[in-house]
Amino acid sequence: MRRRRSSTEGGKMNLRLIDISLPITSRLPRWPGDPPIQMEAFLDFPDDGVRASSLSFSLHTGTHVDAPLHHLPGGGDVESLDLASLIGPATVIDVGEVKCVTPEVLESHLGGANPSRLLVKTLNSPGWSSATEFNPDFVALTRDAAKWAVERGIRLVGVDYLSVQSYHDGDPDVHVILLEAGVVILEGLDLSGVVAARPYELLCLPLRIRGAEGGPCRAVLRELP
């Protein structure tokens, strides 16, 4: 179950925050070919009187964003992403047990709505609680679904596995279609604790890594009244 927090300030109850990020651990599933996740203390108690560690992993580990440079030579890096696309009202849809996300699936859940930020909850999310191995058959968007999102003016697409497109795709078209249109791709979400069709605000800030084609981030949803 995802962490939910609420607090009081000035005697008033603040709206609840839902952490939709994956914890980074050595057992977290990673994309085939990615390096292992390693954290190592180079200073430690008791000898050094302090603990300091190094952390090594792919920039596409766990909850992360893809910048244009990931698939577009000469494209913008993660530092160049528009922060306004990463923060603001977000729509969460639950597509149930579909095996792939098509324009028809999106249309059936959104109708005439045109959200700026769209998070897609699929069969992938429940698996994060126990998964230790990469699942090549995860649910993802089709090429036509990516085109649909661009045509609807969506600024950010978030998915609940390590890629917005199928592992079995022979080309990166889904990524390219979205990135060429300036759509931010947010991957590796855990939406298992999120109820769809409620109003939310997305708060997502990737690390500011100059020259990087993507980067890890902390993503949180704030429930709106």
C-alpha cells in the first residue's frame, strides 16, 4: 500500500498526499541490460564517525522521467524539461484488465475531456508490491494511443511500468511520437493506492542532472477538494 499523509496546519486539515513513487532497492525490477542498483557506504560507523554512501543505477530506474534526448539525437536533456508540465492538475484513469492501451481505451475513460496530465493505471500497479523480476508482458500504450495523446494536447503521460511502450515493440515509435511533440514521459509509477476519477494535483520533480536523457524523480499526488 502506498504511503498516504495528511497533516494539520493552523488548525486546518491539509489535503492528503499519495506517494506514487517506487522505493529504490537492490531488488527493484530493472530493464534488461541495465546495470544493477548498488548503494555502498564509503564512510561508516564506528570508525569514521559518520555514514556517507554512493549510489549507482541507470537513470531509468524506478520512477523516472524521459527527456527528448532519450530517443531524439540533439534533443533536450532532463534539465530542460518544463517544470510546469510536471506540476499541476492530473487525471488518473483505471483501464482495468486491458492488455494494451489503445485510443479506444483512452476515449472510453476520458470522453471529451482534455487533461493536461494523464496517469494510466493498469494491471501493472498491483504487481509492484511483490515483484523482483522484470515482466516483459507489462501493459503499455500503442503507437496510435501516443498519437491520440498528442492530438488531445496532453503535456504529460504517466504509466505504471518502466516504459510507456511495449517491450515487444520493434521500434521506439511511442517514445518518439510523444517526445517530438514535447510530451513529458513519466514512467515507473505505482498507482495501486490511487482511486481513479478523483481530482488530483501531480507534484513531480526529477533530479537536475545536466546532459542526462532522463532521471529519477519523486512523484506525489495531492487530493483536491
